Amino acid sequence: MKLTGSQILIESLKKEGVEVIFGYPGGAVLNIYDEIYKAKFRHILVRHEQGAVHAADGYARSSGKVGVCLVTSGPGATNTVTGLATAYMDSVPLVVFTGQVPTLLIGNDAFQEADIVGITRSCTKHNYLVKDVKDLARIIKEAFFIASSGRPGPVLVDLPKNVLLDSTNFEYPENVEIRGYHPTYKGHSFQIKRALDLIYKSKRPVAYVGGGVILSDAAKELREFITTLGIPVTMTLMGLGAFPIRHPLSLGMLGMHGTFRANMAISECDLVIAIGARFDDRVTGKVDEFAPNAKIIHVDIDPTSISKNIQVDIPIVGDCKQVLKGFLKEIRANEEETEKVQGRIKPWLEQIEKWKKKHALAYDQEDVIKPQYVVEKLGELTKGEAIVATEVGQNQMWAAQFYEFNEPRTFLTSGGLGTMGYGLPAAIGAQVANPDKIVIDIAGDGSIQMNIQELATAVQYRLPVKIIILNNAYLGMVRQWQELFFDRRYSYTCMENIAPDFVKLAEAYGAAGFRVEKVKDVVPTLEKALAYDGPAMVDVIVEKFEGVYPMVPAGASLKQMLLV
Amino acid sequence: MKHTLSVLVENEFGVLSRVASLFSARGFNIESLCVAETLDPSLSLMTIVTRGDEMIMEQITKQLNKLINVIKVTDLSARKFVDRELVLIKMKATKTNRAEILRISDIFRGKVVDVSHKTLTIEVTGDEGKIAAMIELLKPLGIKEVARTGKIAMLRGAQ
Ligand SMILES: Cc1ncc(C[n+]2csc(CCOP(=O)(O)OP(=O)(O)O)c2C)c(N)n1
Ligand SMILES: [Mg+2]
């Protein structure tokens, strides 16, 4: 049967099992919107295209499925760039469809034309301009395959208007054959054996786990690996949730705002087992002084991540889940050695325990509300079972430090790009994917204003997300740097008396608004907001000058932590 | 160190710019880049000359391989290979230097492809060393303009 390009798009999405599109219409995609209407395809109308991409991203991170967006040409397409770059840095599988002017007009500076394929080349895993309707189904198939396989990432498909109108026979391809794309999943068994030899010889090993473990759904395998060997484990910001934070072997997060014991352990260890992490500069601090006396094993599906910043002794290219399975097979066959390691590393675990006692994450709750207190109480009230999205800044770091994550895919944060304005739309997307879960955006008073318009989306679709603003009247994280490194010259970071009334703002959008100014009101108000049947925003007035600690100054070694 | 990479890619629009923007985005430099269709019209072969230590070369190779449209990357410099470049050199020719220019051109098996009252244009092919030596000798005689194709290269023998 002959179908138009627009119909092929909708049929292909059905074949891919897509449940929902996050989008925003315009001239170049009117035909697709007509098909969406006729097919009654589920579509969430956002209020800004950046919101569409972040929402699809939150949907994808929280569910493991591919997030899908649809936007118009020109400004619609350029508005997706920040969302794409955010997803690209954090390896989130998305397929973003953009309208484009008719092929004959491309290059003519036509109305609402933008060279989006050129613009997004370096912030997508791959992108396509579809020039012929006959290629459309194949390209969509490839786009979904590329987005979700190997190291996942966003793929953009640019759809000229005439391609959407042209017709051809529709047949959705069964298989994908891309000559230059064959991700490696299974780790080399010889490398796994060599790695295990190092593990069996080590006295002070540390596992350093990143978002790759979550992306490959390997939390179960990781847990068995860690607990069988009895090795301490630290997580990156992106890795939070991969291993229960309260587990005795958990060191918490490492890096710039990592725990004292995690940063000390990495600095003193004799073996780093990096799994699905990429030695980001926010994690390593000064590269030369990162794990200076350690051998390094690195498991990653992306060969370019290996030996990029840090020379690795044993690289294992492969999917975290597959490689961990490979390890487990060997470990189970080797009970004797396994027991020996456990014995050998006892003094190491004791040392770590000492570090833990010396400087645990802490704060003093005095008269003014401390932001950490708010996050801690949120954790208690939701039993650590909520899905938590964050904005960027201090709010993000306090969420990472004080909300105790136990399950993968429950912490949604822009780690690589650090995109303010990510949290609210991501929470909306996560709520779409998880209608029965509590979804919270831990926000800052600055960041929340970057995509506040999405509150209208939450209200329209009755998505009961809870926005908790840690309102310190500052662009707090930048202020903290100014305090520490610029002699407290607070250049353009103070938002005191110039912020909107967030309670009225919430109400104006049709959401519930709450404000908390006293410590004793924190818990009752959070309870009210959590119980409210709809989207709610809580403006918590917190201590203005609270800092995030420990802190490793940029470029310093991890041992040079500033402690409160 | 200088490296010559042979990169087999899909012969599709936009591929050249993907490769070029990868180099610029990651701060790798390109000394020369040649690209043309292969016997199989769905593929193109790029020869890229670049510089970097071992770690950088490893990254360049891996990053190129990561591009969906790149099929194969070979670092020729690790093995024995032949390389050739075609160069056009326009000389400022005078009564006194004309003979010397022709003599040098002959030694390097150059060919005169254009003559005027004031100029002589020579075509020459060769590997890097030969081209460099010839240009060195011609320089004092007055080079007006040089156009180079950039290097193409191939592994020796049956490899
Ligand atoms: C889009 C964007 N612009 C600028 C920055 C730089 N930046 C990082 S944190 C921050 C302050 C955020 O302020 P707020 O949302 O109030 O969070 P707080 O640190 O106070 O918790 C800024 C401006 C950024 N990360 N993203
Ligand atoms: Mg703030």
C-alpha cells in the first residue's frame, strides 16, 4: 500500500513501539500533526522545544526506552540544540524529528530554514537529512537502532516538507545493516581473566562506577560482583542509583563534591576498576594525581572513552552488563581466590571506615532552613523511592549527596553538560513514563526560571510532578565559586528581591503553590505538596550562603578537598 | 609525529564535513586531506595527514571509527606504504634562470605544463621527500605560486 511520508513516520513509530511523542507543531510539520490527529497517537504538547527534548530525555532515562520528539523547522529545530547536547553528553537514547523546508528550497535561506543537520553534527550520535521518501522507513529504523545500541545517544532526522507529502510503498525493514557501525557488546574473555588476576592480587581495590552501568541495566550484576568480592564501590554523579548508597561497601559519590572517604580511597588505592565511567575532569580532579599508585581496569562500551584522559592498564571494550556477567562466571568458578581477596582487603575496608568516621557528609540545622535538611526530609518522606530530577548548581549536588538513591533510573540529572532548566521538563517526561511513581524536581531559584513554562504542560496533562525550590536567592553554585576564588565579589549572582513570587506563579499556571520559611514547617509542607493531587511547587527559603562541601577546587587533586 | 591515515567512508553527502568537523571539534590538526570515490561507487577513500603522539593518534583513530559513516581506518605510518602527491609550481622565469629551472625540473622528472614570457609552470609528482627537496632547490630561483593535491597513499605489497 502506498503511504505518504507523514503516514510512514507514524506507522514506523508504531512498529518501534513508541508510546508517546513530545512535540510542538509548526508549518513544516503540519502534515505529520494531521496524521497524529487521525491516528490518535499520544502526543504531549510542551511549551518550548527545549522542554520537549528534556522531557523525552527524562522519559528515556527513567524507563530505558527511546524518547521521541517532533518539532518544526527553523526555530523549532534550533530550540532543540541544548536538549540534544544534554542527551549526547549523558548518552541518552533519543530520536528527534525536525521539519525542514522542501528539498528544492534547501540552501535558499527559505522561510524558517535552518541547517539543523549541520548545526547538530557535533551534539548528536548521528543525524540524517531524508531526501527521498523511499529512504524514510529505512532511516527511521536506523535512527532507532543507532540511538539505542552501543553507547546510546540522540539521533536527529530532518524531514523536508515534500518528503512528507510524497508517497511510496511502505514496508518497515526487519533488520538494520550499517556497514560502519558494529558496537562491541561482549568483553574479551582474555582481558576479563587478566583483569581478574589484578583484582585477586590487589590489596586496596576500588570500583568506580558510572552511568554506563545504569544505561546497560547492569545494577543487578554489579551488586553481585561487588558483594561477592567485597570490594568498596564509589559512584559518579551519573552512576548514582547503580548501587545502594547505604550498603556498607558503598563509598558514596566521588569527585569535585564527592565524599571524603570516596576521594581518599581513590587516591590511596592500588587498583581502580572503572565500569561504565569516563574519567570526567569533575571526577578525576588533577589527572596526574588521580589514583597515582593504582593499576586501572576500564570497562566501557565506547572505545573512545578508554585511555582518553587517563592511561589504562587493562581496557575491556564491551557492554557493562555482558562484561560483568563474564566476570561473575569466572569469580564463581574461583571461590578460593575470592575468599582470599576478601581477607586481604580487610585492613583497607577498616581504613575506609576510619575516613568515613572522620568526615561524613554533614550540616548543622540552625534557625534558618538548610537546603540539605530539605533534601534529607524529602528522602525520608518518599522512603528514597521517588524519581528525582534536578536542576543544576548547588541544588543538584545536595540532591546527589543527601537524597539516598538505591535504584537505577531514579536520579535524572544533567551531568555532562550541566544544563540549568533540565529538571522540570525531565521530571514531566519521567512522570509520563512512570504514572504511579512520585516524581520530584529538586530545583534552584535560578534554574527553575529557565524552563518554568513547562509547568503549563504538567498542569494540562495532570502530571503531578513536585517542584521543590531550594531558594537561596542566589545563583548559588556560581556564588560559592565567587566566595572561594573571587574574594566574595558577587558579580551578577544575587537574585534577592528580583525573583518572582513562586507561589503566585504556580497558582497562575494552575498548579498548587506553597512557601516554607521556618524549619518546623518543612516536613508538614512537603507532606502537603506530596499528597496534593496534581503538580505542586514548594518555595523553600533556605540559608543563602550555604556551600556544597566537600569541594575539590577545579584542577586540584582529589585529596585537596575543602571540608566545610 | 606525522601520520598518514587511510579512511574508507560511505560515499554520501555530509561525510567529509563530519570528518572535518571531528578534527576541529577535538582540536586535532589536518595537514592534508584528499578524498575521492573508490572502484565501488558507494565508498570513498580519504587520505588524511595529521600529527600527534601515540595517545592522540589512538583517539583520532577511535573517534573516526566511531563515526557511523566511517567503515575502516588504517594508520599507514605503522607499516610500509607508498605515497604520492601532485604539485604544480609556477616559477618567475627570467632569461638568466630559465635554464636552471628546467635543469632542476628534469632531475626531479618534472614536466613543463605552461610557459609565458615571465613564468614557467612545472608539474611534478612524488613522495613527500622528493617534493620537499625540489621546492627547496627552486625557492632561490623565485617561486610565484604552488598548488598541491595533498598526499594519497597505499600500503605496499599484498597487505
Ligand atoms: C544554561 C546554563 N547557564 C549557566 C550555567 C552556569 N551555572 C551553573 S550553576 C548556576 C547557578 C544556578 O543557580 P540556581 O538554579 O539558583 O541553583 P543553586 O546553585 O543556587 O542551587 C549557573 C548560573 C549553567 N550551568 N547552565
Ligand atoms: Mg539558587
